[in-house]
Amino acid sequence: MIKKSEACLVLIKPDGLLKSITGNIINDLSKTNLKIIGAKIVSVNDELAEKHYNNLKKEKGEEIFKEVLKYIKGEYHTNRVMALVYYGIDACKKIREIAGATNPESADPTTIRGRYGRIHSKTGVFENGIHASDSKITAEREVKLWFSPNELTEKIYETKKETKTIEQIVWS
């Protein structure tokens, strides 16, 4: 069976940026031998946060959903997230092995979440430093939320051309 390459969205969350462990995380992820095909720093707004975590409201309830939104939008740390797209064979599986269990207390201490994560004492929110797509299907949804096709160095999903008139901020 020939395996196809897949994408995996990785977010270095606000606590990871605040603690200046971005380089450590990227270094750990380099052990996967996957390619980085997209990278940027993002200020997460309400719409992006809600779309990214839309499944949590049903799975975990309204209270946890609201706390996770505050966390990813930087209300506890900084309002920046580093978004990356890794690409290669078994990308999601390889990255999630290095990332470790979502709950930092359950994560192997040699993983990213095991070394750098903690549970926020006031809210119970997992400050685990990193998000990684859990499957090829989830990754496609997440990559399309966080990146436009022209922000990636490779065409990984079908695209189309549209003519749009948009207002944008440009350098003066």
C-alpha cells in the first residue's frame, strides 16, 4: 500500500509564544522529517476561534468552550499564535506522537505537552503549548480555516479562481 502525503496544522498557542519555546517546539517537530509548507503569526479573533473549536461546545459543554476560546485568543497570555502546516507521510500521527497527550498531566514527560504544559489553576484549561490536527480530515478543515491557498508553498487541496473586490490594508 502506497501512503500519500498529508497535511497537519500545528498551532503554537499563546502560552508557547509567551514562554519563548517556539524554537524548541519547531526543533522537536523537525524530528518528523516533514516539510513546513506554511507558517505565520496570527492574532486570533472570535470568528476564527469559534470555527476552530466548534466541536468543543457539544463535546465538553459551554463553560469549557468559552474558556478555551479565551485561551486561544490570548486573554491569559498574549494574543498571538504561530500557525504552521507540516506536510508528508503520516504527518498527523508523527506530530501528535511528539506533541503528546492533550492533558499535560497525562502526557509523557518527553513530549512537548509533557515538558511545557500545565493545567491553568483558575480555569482548568489545559495550557499545553501546541495544537496538532488529529486526522487527515480534521487537518484539511483546519488548514483551510487558518491559511489561504496562496499562503502555502505547495498545492495540497483543490483550488479555484475567483474575482473578488476586497478592501485591504496596504503599506503607505
